[in-house]
Amino acid sequence: MGDKANAHPGAAGRAVAADHPASVRNVVLVGHSGSGKTTLVEALALTAGAVNRAGRVEDGGTVSDYDEIEHRQQRSVQLSLVPVEWDGIKVNLLDTPGYADFVGELRAGLRAADAALFVVSASDGVDGSTRMVWEECAAVGMPRAIVVTHLEAARADFEEMTRICAQAFGGDDPDAVLPLYLPLHGPQGPDGHAPVTGLIGLLSQKLFDYASGERKESDPGEDQLPLIEEARNRLIEGIIAESEDETLMDRYLGGEQIDVKTLVEDLERAVARGTFFPVLAAAPAAEGARQGLGTVELLELITRGFPTPLEHPTPGVTTVDGKPRELKPCDPDGPLVAEVVRTSSDPYVGRVSLVRVFSGTLRPDETVHVSGHGLTDRGHEDHDVDERIGAVSTPFGKQQRPVSHCVAGDLACVAKLSRAETGDTLSAKDDPLLMEPWDMPDPLLPLAIQAHSKPDEDKLSQGLARLVAEDPTMRLEQNQDTHQVVLWCLGEAHADVALERLRSRYGVQVDVVPHKVSLRETFATRSAGRGRHVKQSGGHGQYAICEIEVEPLPGGSGIEFVDKVVGGAVPRQFIPSVEKGVRAQAAKGVAAGNPLVDVRVTLLDGKAHSVDSSDAAFQTAGALALREAAADARIHLLEPVAEVSVLVGDEYVGAVMSDLSGRRGRVLGTEQTAGGRTLVRAEVPEIEIGRYAVDLRSLSHGTARFNRRYARHEPMPAQVAERLRKQEQEAS
């Protein structure tokens, strides 16, 4: 890398189908929002000849962030694939959103890729969320490289950013994070800032000048070589330390000049193994220029240093009944196994699935088996069906360019899979298989919605079903207690995009309403009640009298009904009627309209009439008796309590614990974990953590994560219950 004077771009503007996994590179771009990932993708596409000017395809339109919502929000909200060709290699660039609310799209990109480019802004540095993604990649051994952008910023310092990256990403070995090139600066401007106009290769000792808008190679002046000597020696030592040739270090320390070709080959192997992480610089092309600074060097690194799909282990595969299935890695002639990494809906084409083929070869118009993971707990319809796919194409902006096939290791779009959802497996219909799912964060921000009008109500269920089929980080809940439709999201921006997609893509207008938690009621004291239902109005009358006693039970006991009637005061056939009436009234509540739980209702006595008593009459009497008992008792309002686990950096532990206490939480304990983090466990009333996903992100600068699970219902403090009652009165 860096010793190659003139790379050969390919005609990636046209659809290209790779014929072998060795000619494919799948690269995901990772970085915080605003770091320049999308701009970098468009600069690489321009250099590779895929676009006629920055970000534009041949017939207009951008290659990334082409969705209308992305235009309006001025940021990426979904995974975008931009394929380019360089030196005979098809490079699939996967541009991911940098905002935390869209981490599901990032996870999909990581699943589909074989290597990652971490894009770091020279003006913003490395944030905590980027460090966390780096650690995730390190855990699975994914090869990585770092690209420093925004070098045009007034205070941008490439050398300082390299040091920061080594500190943030190097861990115990900062010499594994080193630059391959150093920037060359032009004359200082009036503001004292000297723009970066070129690069000097540390291994090749060649100068690459981009000042004219095209990369020009030359030999550096004698006064320039001493400027790179220290960085060059450190890079060589770093490469040799990763070399498989154990004699190389001794030879180097003995004064032998190591051949540049040998160093480059060792560097490429170390990068592909994920043990060395080069730092490069890049900038978009100026108006009218053909190549952006550092883009050629970056494409060389991708095509020559990053691994092929053949070197990427296949995720676990089983038969649909759960038996493990061994597959040869990335075999184009093997059984078909592909995974849907993103699903979108086009108003003209219908559902379009972006798939990564892990085994076999996918061809148009063939019938495949679609296997899902049964995510019915997230509102996804379970499915395990055969479907005939339509065209196989390569996406490029809004365009879909047909290809004849998609070989193992490559990515492509498939049309007309009406049942396929993100995360599903496509396999041969006569050999159905299932890939293990990738980790997805739980959506923890509730969004309660209702249809704006009757026409919207008719379309709402279908629109929501399509929405959750596209995005597995959303969960749809039809709450049986509160009778609310709740869309669980990752954050406010995630929720905003969901609402906008419902409106613009599916034509459904909804109103957001306050989210309710599932409250309960219970008796705090023992009480008795008498239900008397006696009516006479011509014909058969209604006659039923019952006497009950109600006493509280421990939490989780439900409703217990006991019959202690003696002497046939209530005929045996009507005792189940009393119980039915009691349970029906308990379901409706006895104080604030919330279900009654954790009580024992004992039927003690009653009266009946030989003609006018009936099942309905005793049901009514049972309900009346329970209401009368409640009127003379102290009723507790029970609220759900969640067990919350927060994984947070040590520097924010105090703030998190204080915040939890302010939410009426009880901290159960803390536990030190790796990476300077602490796991805080607490029990917190659910009514206090409706917006915790948003508040925790603000509190920890986006570096903390949490999960929650229902623990139990327990009595709500009287003052809180009174405040809630007043809020409900004001709302109504």
C-alpha cells in the first residue's frame, strides 16, 4: 500500500456481479453522527468512477442518503449500500447512521461486512459510542482501519488525532494503531491554517499530491524525508512485530534494510488478521476535481489489505428444527444460505430486501425458503414459507441495476419477497436452513399512538406490521390492560422516523398520546360486602343476594374465590355465577378502573328465589358485593416495578445512582466489569422510567446501556397516586 503509483478504477457505475468471493470486499463505515461517513462514501465513489461529480450518479441523484426522510433530517437514518469497483475488485461500501437511535442499522452493517472503516473527525475526536463499537468489533476479531476526516478544520491536527486514536483503540498495544501516510500541507492562509494538499507514504517514501484535483506521484525532496523518519521507523517496527517471520525483527535490529515489498505483504496480512489497524487521512474532492485526497490510498487498503469473504467465518447455521449444519465457508457451489440485512418498501416495486449471501449463489426468479426467528414478542408475524423472488439487482442511490446472480460473499437486492423481514434467512426450498440471529438492542422508549381518523384506523395495523418487518429494533405492543397501541423505539429520533414513515410511506396519520403503565388495585384491609339484586317488572323478575368477605393476599396471588356457603342459602348451580360476577368486576377494577388482584373473596351467605333467581342475577349480585366491600376498605394502587441493569462508565456511576434514586429507585448493588465500566442494578417503578432511554443517554453522553424486566407490582405511595389521579382528571 502506497508503493503502487497508479491504481486502475473500474466502471462501477454500471451493475457488476462478482463471479467469485475472492473478488469482493464488504466494508462497513462506522463513526459518530457528523464524522463524514456519507461524504467519504461519495468521495470514494467519485474516485472509482461510479459518479460523474461528488455524490451524483450518471442520471442524477445521490448515492447515499437518498431517502426523503434523510434529506429532511439532514442525517443518515438507514443502512445504505454503495458498490464500487477498483482494480478488478467489487467493493461494497456499507454506510451506517452514526446516531445512537439507529444502532440497529449499524448492527446490520456489521453483520453484512467483513471489515470496518472507523471514520473519525479531526475536529471532534473519538466519542464513547465509537469506542464501544470498536470493542464489539475487537470481540469478534473484525479487521479495522481508521480514517481521519475534516482535515480542513482550522484546528485539525492529524498527528494529534493519530495519538488519540492509538490511545482510544490501541488498548495494551498502541503501536498496533499507526499511520501509513503523513499529510503534506500547502501554504498558510490568512487565518494561519495550512490546508492539506497531499500525502507522503511512510513505506514507499513517495509523495502523492492532490492539489490539482488528481493524484500525482513524485519523489519527495531531500528536506522532506527527515520529517517522516521517526514515523516510518515506528511503522516498520509495528509491522515487523506482527510479522509471521520471527527472524525479521532480529534482522531489522541488526541493521538490515527490509524490502518494502516484504513490509507491505506483512502489513496486508496483519490488517486482514485484525491485529494491526492503520490510520489514513481522507477529504472530499474540490468542485470540479476527480479525486478526493487520500481516496486512492483508501481504496488500495480496502482491496489489498482487507480480507475477502472467504476469510470470514460463516455465522452458525441450523436446520429449521434446530440441528447444527456445517457449511464450507463462502462456497459459491454450496447450499444456498443468505440473510436479509435490511428491508425497505418501494411504492412502485414493493418490498425490497438487501441480502448478504453466505453460501451458494442467488439467482433471479428462483423459489427460496424464507425462515424467520419467530419474533412474535416484538409484533412480528411468524413465518416459514416458500417464496419466488423477482429480480436480483445492485442498488445505487434510488436506482436498482439488474444482475444475473449474486455469488457467496456478495450483497444484492431482491424484489417481491412479500413475507421476508430483516434478519430472515433465505435458503433452498428443498433444503431449508436458518442462520443464528445477530444481537439487536431492545427498544426501551414507549410511543403510544392512535389513529387520527377512521380511514387511518383501517390502515394502521398494516402500516405498523410493515414498519416492524423493516426494523427489528422496533417492538409493537397491543397492551391488553391499558388498551393502547405502543410502538417501542430506541430513542426520540427513532420514533420520529417511525411516525414519518407511517405518514409518508404508508399513508397513515397517527396521534401520539401519553403512555400508560399497567396499574393494578388491591385491598389493603379486610372488608365485607353484600350484593342485593332484586327487581320485579312484569314477567320473570331478578332475585339474587350474596354476602362476601374480601381479604388481601401476598403479591402475585391473583384472585382466589372460596365457597363457604352452608345450608344451600345459595343454590349450588349459582355459586359459579357469583364467582363469575366477582371476577368480571375485578377485571374492571373497584376504585380507579384498574384490574383488582391479590385478594381472597369468600362467599359466606346469600338468598335465592325459586322462580326469579338466575345465572345473570347472581353474576350481578357478585359484582355489587365486591363494589360494596371496596367502598368500606382501603384500596392500594399497585404500580409495576422493573428490575433495571445499567452498564455505565465508572466516571458516570455516581450520577446514574443519584438519578435512579430520584426516580424512587432502590439500588440493589454494583459490579465492576471490563473496560472501566460498572453494572448498576436497581428496582425502579416503571412509571418513572418511561423516558429513561433518552435521559440516560444524555446523562452518560451516549456511553451507557440499560435493560429492564418486569419484577412485580407493589403499592404506589399515596402522594404519587394522588398526583397521578389529578393528572388524569386534567387530561380528561
